[in-house]
Amino acid sequence: MGNITFTMIKPYAVEKQCIGKILESINAHGFEIVAMKMVKLTKEQAASFYAIHKGRPFYDDLVDFMSSGPIVAAILKKENAVEAYRTLIGATDPAKAAEGTIRAMCGTDIQRNAVHGSDSDENAVREAAFFFSMLERFD
């Protein structure tokens, strides 16, 4: 099991001014933020990042949404980071997310569920590399 995971605070959560609340929750649950930046993805960048979902019915809407405004990308460090962060963010559908999870606090629906979180150690490494060079990491 790896010690990093990748997250993005999605455009709607940035617009709702949830960045501070989300980062506070991340820190309170023992994660170390080892890289972070705010960027606005182009449609091409969003399409490339989410290429794993190409062909699925939600893909085009996801690309449009993720390129609709700024996001906050971060690499988080903690033992068993992927699993621990998936627990912290809660279910993809905020209506089904446990109380106290990030998606329950800041999400509104399946697409506007506040944050992205890596689903495997391999994807965490790939996703982190998409946004951050080794010079931008402090682990």
C-alpha cells in the first residue's frame, strides 16, 4: 500500500468557497499536503486526465464540468493514503455519504461531489504525475 494519494477540489466546491473547510478536514485526519496548486484545466487537459472514462455516458459532461472553473490539485501523504482518503471523502453521491465526510459537507450531487480522490495506488501515482513535477513535491 502506498503513502500518497491525489485529490482535486472540483470547480463547484471552489466556487462555493469550500477550499478551507476541505483542507482543514484533510489536515485534521492526519494527511500531510506535499504538493498543492490552483489551476483551470482546459477541455483537452480534463479529457486527458479522465481518459480512463472515455466512452462512458458521463464522460463529456465530466470533461465540461472539470474545465468550467478553477480546481485545487494536491498530493496527500499518509500511511495507506488511498484507502484513508476514500473513507474521508465518502460515497460518490453526497446524499449517500456518511456524515462528516467531505462529500457530505460540500457536495451537492454525483457530479458536484466536491472532490476527486484516487481509487488505487497506481492511479494516485499517475494522477499526481499529471499535475506535479518532482520539483513541486515536498515529500
